[in-house]
Amino acid sequence: MELLKKIILENQHFIKTRNLIPRDIHIPETENIIVFTGIRRCGKTSLLYHEAKKIAIEDVLFLDFEDERLVFLNTMENYDPIIDSYYELFPGRQPVLFFDEVQGLKNWHLYVKRLYAKGFKIYLTGSNANLLSREIATFLTGRAFEIRIFPFSFQELLHYRKTGFTAKDILLNKPGLLRMFSEYLLFGGLPEVIKTAKDDKMLVLKNIYSMLFYKDLIAKYDKNEMLMRLIISKLSENITKPFSVLNLTNKIQPLIKTNRQTVLEYFHLLHTPFLIESIFQYRKSFVKRENERKTYFADTGFIRVVSIGEDLGKLLENLTFVYLKRKYGTVYYYKTGNNLEIDFLILQDGRPKIFQVSYGVSNNLTREREMKALVKGMRELDLKEATVITYDEKETLMTNGFKVEMKPFWEIALQGTV
């Protein structure tokens, strides 16, 4: 079909001339389907372009299924015209397939499964967690390799700004690093925001958030806009605090008529476009875990869009969650036997590591609170070390044989360790 041919050629030209921001993301050499998932505008499409640039441009068949010119495909009996159009343009060649926002194609999983069986190399992106996970688990098990993409890390931001850094820079260029880290903490790591001048960053953030809110939530699921906004607002207020959906409902009911089941449905929907992510207590039964959780946003910039005021402690804890999620995959929080909360727990080589997050610990009451919880947690988990992640305070404390390292987030991020 002529339209498909035109789009294929247009995309080849665009990719060939595109300048890309490098990412610190490992993409394995595999015959399996590569699936990039994550929130909109986090850089998934650019990763497709990056992979496409590795091969001859004539071998690239790139389609964005949110291109309105491709809507007609969903009315067709089958999708064979896609490959047929490519072969008419490039007879005798075998394309590598790059399908962007694949959830826009009805029954995409069946089509992709058939193409994979025919031997095509396939790359996909998607911004719908439920749809992709369900279809991958059901139809592409053993055939697909899913890679979660996050907004830029602090290291990636520095690479983009062409700011070389070494161990010496932590001492010699600390003011410059802190200035960039403060900007990163406030505005997040979405590529469009990073590329935008500081005075315009909030405008760009609001535009991205509005697009996601209306396109992926309100219009897609035909939900009540006011209720959805209230739930998101309350979740932003609750960052750092465990909560139950019943408690969330009780906070919302004085403002709008609703019930627990509806709030639960809306809450789960917010996970679908990767806007939020929930974590649960370590070593708790399924029922207990489901009754209480902590929730974080995909990017700190979104918190500022939906919040009144600015809580740097919340932003730092959210940023720490994203860092740990990116590095370790599964993140928990922990409650001690006497109900003291430890912000994060991850498993490294099967052993727990625990973390508190505190913007500053110079206040004696704050320091005592964080230390008390960590020491209790170390006793219960049979650990000797724990970490307090701060904005810019660094210290090593020993108490009763337990070691607590206080480290700035930006330094941890530069070193790639915790």
C-alpha cells in the first residue's frame, strides 16, 4: 500500500538523520523479541532509533502505532500489508522490525508471535503495563526480553551535559555537581525536560503530565477526572508513608462521593501507564501486603506538578526509590517488631540491605530517629551495616557494633553503588 510505503521511507530518513542522547542501558544480544516498557517520554522511542542505527537503513521497518495515519490497520482482516509494503520497496532484503507503542495495534501479540516464528528480529515499545505484561506472559513467554526504561539517571544527565567527572571532581567540582543535582531533584529526568531551559522546565513537565493524564487515563478508560485528580493528589501527599486503600478512600470521601471499590480501581489504573509504582513490606503475607503499601511516582517532576508546595525530603525519597528500582528491580520497605519504619530494603545476593532517606540529619531528633530504626532493623535481619541517604551530608557512625553510613544521594549515583 502506498501510504505504508511512504511511512516506512519517511521513518528511515528520520532515523538516519536523528541525533540521539546516549543512555546507560544494556541491551543484550539475543534472538528474542526486545520489549522496552516504561512511562511515556522516558526515551523508549530513542532506544529504538539507537538500535536501528546499528544496521543498514534499508533494513529498518519502523512503525509508530500512535501515528494517526496507521489507524486504518485496526480495521483490516490481517496485517500482512505491513511486510508486503516493505518487500515492494526492498525486494530480496529481510527487515528488522521496530514497532513503537505497539499497544495501539489490536491483537498485536498474535501478529508479533507470527512474525517471530517466521524468523524476524523484532523490537517493541509500550506504555501500558497491564496490557504488555499480560500479553507477554500469555503469548510471548520465552520469546520476549522485557527491559524497563526509566527517566534519565543523574549520571546520564551529566553525560548529556558533557560534564566529565572523576573521583577528584567530587572534591574539586562539588558546587557544580550540587547545582546540577538540585536541578535534577526538582525537575526529574525526562529527556524533554532535561533538554529544556530551566525557566521552561515546569511548563514542559505540565504538558507531558497533562498528555499522559488525559490520553492514558481519562480518555482511555472514561474515568471521572475530578476523582482521578484527587487520588493522585493524595498519593503525592502520602509519599514516604505507608497507607491502605481504605485510608485513602476515607481521605477522599469528604471531597467527592465515592467508595472503596472505585478508589481501588482508579488506584490500580494509575499503575497502568507507569505513572506510579507501589512497594510492599518485606516478609509479609499477601493479605497483609495488599492492605498496606507505599507508592512512588515515575519521576520527581510529576510530584511537583500535582503537589502544592515543595517537600525536598519527599523528592529525595522518591528519587532514591527510582534509583533502587532501576538497579535492583524489586524494592521493599521494612517495619521492625516495634513498628519502626525503614524506608527501603533490597536483596543483594540473597541478603537484605536497608536504607533510610533523610534530606538532612544535622537535627539530633532526626538523627536519633533514623538510627533507632536502622539499629533495630539490623538486629532483626542479622545485619552489621545500613545506610542513610542524604542530600549532602556524609558521616560514618558506629553504635553497639553496628555501622551506619550517611551518604549523599548524588555521590552514590556517581559511583553507581549503595
